[in-house]
Amino acid sequence: MPTYVSDVVTEVATLLENFPLIHADIKKLGPSQYRIRKGEYRIIFYYLKSEATILIYEVEIRGKISYSRG
């Protein structure tokens, strides 16, 4: 993974530490699936409320990511 992408993921992971109590460009895609935009990247993640856990599922450049709702 290129250093810049790694930096983006680290920054987003830090931001998501307080999810869902944050204000960011986040869109709900499914019952527990979300997308956050960070620059030219789109990060798909799952929020497991019962476990208070965030799982980063996919990181891709805008336009290349495939959204599967669910």
C-alpha cells in the first residue's frame, strides 16, 4: 500500500474512533455499511454497534469503488 494511502487510512481510522458521534462526509449504504470520503479516496466500513467496532472493508480511488449494499 502506498504511503499516502496508508496515511489516509490511518487518518480516517483515527477520525472513526468516535463514530457515530462525528461530523464527516459519511453516507449510510446498508444496515451497518457506510462510506466516508477523504480526498480522492472512498473508504467503505462496517460499524458493528453491538461490539462498538469499526471494520474498514475497502479503500479505493473515487470512481473505482463498487458499492454493494448490505
